[in-house]
Amino acid sequence: MAPLACSVLVTGSNRGIGLELVQQLAETTDPPEHIFATCRNPAGSQGKALRELADKHPTIHVVQLDVKDPSSLKAAVSVVESHLNGKGLNLLINNAGVAIYGSLETMEQEEMLSVFNTNVVGPTLVVKEFLPLLKKAARESATEGMSCGKAAIINLTSRLGSIGRGFEFEGPPVYSYRVTKAALNMATACMASELQSEGVLCTALHPGWVKTDMGTAEAPLTVECSVRGILRVLANLSSLETGAFLDWEGNHFPW
Ligand SMILES: NC(=O)c1ccc[n+]([C@@H]2O[C@H](COP(=O)([O-])OP(=O)(O)OC[C@H]3O[C@@H](n4cnc5c(N)ncnc54)[C@H](OP(=O)(O)O)[C@@H]3O)[C@@H](O)[C@H]2O)c1
């Protein structure tokens, strides 16, 4: 089986869905040559599980990246570039995100701006900074069409950000989370439209309701199962899915 991509970068990869993405990518029979596992504090206790995983797999490069900090982003691009040795980056997975409980009546300006910064501004700047490497991968690929093996951006969104169906799902109010994921969806649609002619695929992906710190123990889906589904979906993406909103099983979701 061919690798999903020669090079993959994942944000927020020290726990939850991000950590499992890195683990499953590294443990597949034909792993990517480079897995850039980024997180905001790799040296601290939050980075322990990722460091232990990286010790077992030389394909994993642990890279510091705080999506809210533009200088850490620029430094991460340099580190990634140095490993790629003149090649482009094939697959960027914008996974890092935060959710804060709060309703319209309890929400404060500072909290709303902070969540917006992490869930919308951060992933958009990550794409902006890595775009030259993604475009390079697209330009230098010998394959036609679009795929994660060529050049792709995957933004981890949530069904709670869907205006069409997001209100079918009840639960505690997460006002800022819903609003920011709807905004991330629009950013994904903008990226898809702008980057279509460059051959860079852009898709918004809902991972399911997953047992992580964010999803809580109440969630029905294990992180292993969600990530297995996500990787299966990614392997089959083509130009038909650029600008689409999909779930972890490949079903189309309304914006
Ligand atoms: N779990 C679900 O049910 C569910 C459902 C729908 C969508 N999603 C989406 O899936 C993605 C992953 O969720 P998860 O369940 O794995 O969440 P999680 O367990 O809470 O993990 C969140 C990850 O994001 C990182 N992060 C937060 N702020 C960051 C920043 N400024 N810079 C870099 N990394 C940052 C965290 O790093 P630290 O350890 O440093 O905080 C952590 O690695 C999120 O985008 C989430 O919205 C999850």
C-alpha cells in the first residue's frame, strides 16, 4: 500500500485526535517519510506521550508550534523546511482547537476572541505560512488531479458549526465554539476556491463525537475508531471533495 503522503504535518498533536493521527500514521505498514508532529509545549509534561511515541518512530519530528503565536509559526516552517530538503509539504492537518462552555448570556469578549484566535485565525495563519511548501508539493507532483498524496489542507471542524444541521445536536451551550467552527468552514471554502487552480485540495472534516478531553468520556466514538475513519477518508479524497464538508465516515455534511 502506498503511503497516504510523503510528508504530513499535524497541529495539536500531543493529545487527543492529533496524537492518535500521528500514532496511526507512524504505525501504518507504509508510513510517510516525514511526520511533523507539532504542539505548543513539546518539552513540558503535556508533550510526554508525544515524545515517547517519537522515540519509537524516526519518521516523527516533534516541532514546537503554537497556532496563536506567529513567531512560533515562522520558526516551525524553518524546521519543517530543513527536514524536507528542498521538497514540498504534501498534507497539512489543522487539528488544534479549543472549546469553552458558555451561552450567549455568559459569553465574554475576551473568551470569544481567544477561541476565535485559536480556532480560526490560528489555522488560517498556519495555512498562510505553509502555503509555499504546499504549492511546491503540488507543482512538483507527477500525479494529475488532487489528493492528500499531492497537496492538501484538512481543517478539523465540527458538526456543531453547521448552520444546516448543527442544531440537531443538543448538549451544553458552546456558543463561541459553534461560531468559530462555522467561521473555519468559511475559511476552508475560501481556501478551496483560491487554491483549486494551484492543485491544493482543501476539505473541512468533522471527526465524529470522540472520547477525548474535549469530547469527554460521554462521547460514543473512541479516538482510535475516529482516526481510522479519518485516515480512510483522507486516502480517498480527490478534486470532487475540495471545498466539501465531510465527516469521519466520508459522508457529506451541509454547511
Ligand atoms: N472530540 C470531539 O468530539 C470533537 C468533535 C468535533 C470536532 N473536534 C475537533 O477536533 C480537533 C481535535 O480535538 P480533540 O478532541 O483532540 O481535542 P483535545 O483533546 O482537547 O486536544 C486539543 C489539542 O489542541 C491543542 N491546542 C489548543 N490550543 C492550541 C494552540 N494555541 N496551539 C497549538 N495547539 C493547541 C491542544 O494542545 P495543549 O495540550 O497544549 O492544550 C491539544 O493538543 C479540534 O479542532 C476539535 O474542535 C473534536
